[in-house]
Amino acid sequence: MSVMVARKKVVRKWEKLPGRNTFCCDGRIMMARQKGIFYLTLFLILGTCALFFAFECRYLAVQLSPAIPVFAAVLFLFAMATLLRTSFSDPGVIPRALPDEAAFIEMEIEATNGTVPQGQRPPPRIKNFQINNQIVKLKYCYTCKIFRPPRASHCSICDNCVERFDHHCPWVGNCVGKRNYRYFYLFILSLSLLTIYIFTFNIVYVALKSLKIGFLNTLKETPGTYPSISLTVPTVLEVLICFFTLWSVVGLTGFHTFLVALNQTTNEDIKGSWTGKNRVQNPYSHGNIVKNCCEVLCGPLPPSVLDRRGILQQEESTAQEGSCPRRPGTQEPPSTQGPGQAQEGGVPAPSVSDTEMPEEKQRTPGEFPVPSPDPGQAEH
């Protein structure tokens, strides 16, 4: 006998979230799907710092100060922590509208704009919102079916609307938005300091070696044991990496420092939202560099609205074969099977013939059964 058993399968909300993101550690880590350049970032930082700690740091700690490798380690750990925090966190993704919400928004838009004649282009779906006596337009997202909040934009790579969208950074493998912008800024700032630090002390190392044995002898030095170990190849490699990285990272840090001072995003700067032809003032700026920096870098961090690890329960019905156990004291229902037929359990039901019946109930063929007299009538 088959029995349908309903089992509840626990499904996390991150498994059903739309968009082009990847999740790890049961939804705790959220990244973009394109992570190749992020791995290149890790390789460059880890490789350069490993060469610096393995070769130059030992010589500089003996010749100059043991604080040199300590400070380098602090910068390295801080840069890696902010990088991972930026890459693995929710940048501020806005959930998409549910079907009922999307239908209600469509009804509101139709009621506002009216019916559009066939062949005529419908008006743009925009709402006006006032911030600090400044009119800001809220645009409608046809993918997420919502009116985006101020400063939000839809990322074409991750396919999500991100609150206070700055840009999508392939070097960190994630969008940069309201919830991880401060960590992104601290990452590029600490990486700039780390790059300058390693580049400077590589030059110092070459200068110290050149004072002792000459510059040409330093370049011709062959591998040996410390302290005469050859550090030429690792040093040249580190100098080249730091030299080409220095300009881009330091320049990017300076650009974002300028944006933080104005309380502006990269997306707004590229589009010219506050410096275009209209000369509209930035309604989010406080007019003070210190206040703008405090709001962007030290303001309260909003929680994620995705609820990635929330539980969605789905019932799955499975068929199981087996006999149902009977409760004690319950009688088995009478069998309707005829003689010689097998019961459900596979045991044949015993057949009773006329010859095996008691004498008072035996009858000859063709004889009708005679009902037994009533006990009360037999006494009379």
C-alpha cells in the first residue's frame, strides 16, 4: 500500500533571488559572477607582499629598524580585510517588486498617464521627489518593476538595482554601493599606502646594497646565504609591479577623495548630474568637506534588505510503499474476497465447505435454509 508523505524542504531566499550574483557559505558571501579579475587582484597583492616579506624585510629589519616589517604587515592585513569586506558584502541591492506590487504600480501609472493611443510613445515613467528644496526625479526600472530611490541605479552586470550606486568594480568582483562604499575607499587608500611603502623600501634596499658593494655588483649578485642572498630578481619584479600599480591606485584614491569631499558618486560625476548644463546644485552635499566625509565614511550603515538567509519552506510529496500499522484494539474489516482468493497480505483465506459445517447447519443440495425457531416460542 502506497502512502503519500509530505516533507518540508528548507530553501533559503538567496537560492531564489533574481539577478546575476553568486553566493557562498549558505548565502553569507555575495559576489558578482565575473570574478576573474578579482582573483588577479588577490594574486598581485599576495605575491608582491610575499616577495617583500621573504626577501627585503629581513635585510631592512637588521640594517634599519624592526618596525619596517611590522608596519608593512599592518598595512597588508588592513588592505586585505577591506578588500574582502567590499567583495563579499551586499552593496545595497534593492529587492524587486512582487507580482502584486508590480501590478499595483502599473495601475497607478495607467491612472496617472491615462490610456495612450496605439502607435504613440508612452510618456516616461518618472516621479518627482523633493530633497533639500531641490527636485529629484525617481526613474522607473522596467526590470525590477519599481521606482528607484534617489541615487540608485540598475547595474547591467549584476542585473540589480543598487542603492546609492557608485560603479561596478571588476577588481573587487562586486558592485560598489551604499553598504560597501566606505570599505572600498579604505581599501584603495590602504592599498595606495602599501604600494608606496613597498616601492620606497625597495629603492632603499637597492641604495643600501649599492653603498656597500656598488650598484653594478648589486645587479650582478648571485644567490647565496643570508645576508649575502641575492634579492635582485624579486626586487626588480616588485619595483615594476609597484611602479605600474602606483599611478592607477593613487590616482583612483585621489579621485574618490574628491568625490567623498563633495558627497558625490562616480555615476553622478560621469553623468554630470550636478555639474551639467542646468547647473543644478547637489542636494546631498552639506557644503562642508568635514560633514560630507563624516556622512559617507562614518555614517550609520543600513542593514541589508535582501534577507538572504531567510527560509522558504516548500512541501514535497513522496510515495512510500508499506502496510499501515493498526492501532491496538481495532478490528480488521471483514474480507469481501471469495473462497480461494488471496488476502492482501498474501495468505490464502480458508474456504469452508458444507461437509465441514455443524450438523444443525448442514443441508442437502437444493434445500433452502430453515431459520432456527425463536427461543421464546420453543418454550411454548
